[in-house]
Amino acid sequence: MKSKAMLGIMLTLVMASIVITNIATVLASPLEGDITGPGDVPDGTVDILDLRKCAKAFGSAAVDDPNTPWNETQYWDPAADLAPAPGGDGQIDIFDLWKIAKHYGETG
């Protein structure tokens, strides 16, 4: 019973960390979908590099599901977890790609 409680606490802490990281990313760039640039600092343009970064992380998750045979955290990138805003949902999926595609070409 204690191990389940500890697992629950650890998952909560991981999710809280993800939300904080994603909020910091959103604050770093006022432009939605801008997640790349020099030194991983958003560059003020939503472009193919942002789509590439999100696509590379596509299908990954912040927390590995023990019921699957693969490691969902292998390509996890908190900067690519954009939807739902703010802070994402702990998964890189079509909604994250859509958010970048929606703002593609915008500059700020």
C-alpha cells in the first residue's frame, strides 16, 4: 500500500514539474508554437524547426506507462507539450502539432 502511495506522490511531482517547465517555455516566447531557436531559446518565428522538434517528440509522454513494452519518455521534450494550454497534458500528440501548424509562419 505504501508503494502505491509513493508512486502517486512521485507521479504528482513529475506532472507538477512538467507544468512548471511548460509555463516557463510559454513565458519565454509570447508567440504560441515558437519552441526552438539558438540555444533552445525561442527565436520569435514559428517555422519548420518548431514542427520538427515537436514531430521528433511525437508519441512521447512525461511518465512511462508500465503497461506498454516501449519507453514513452525516450523522446520526451517538455517544450513540445503545448496543448492544452497552459502547461500541456504530459503527452506529445496531434494537438501539440496542430498548435504549431496553426501559428506556422507567424513572427513576433
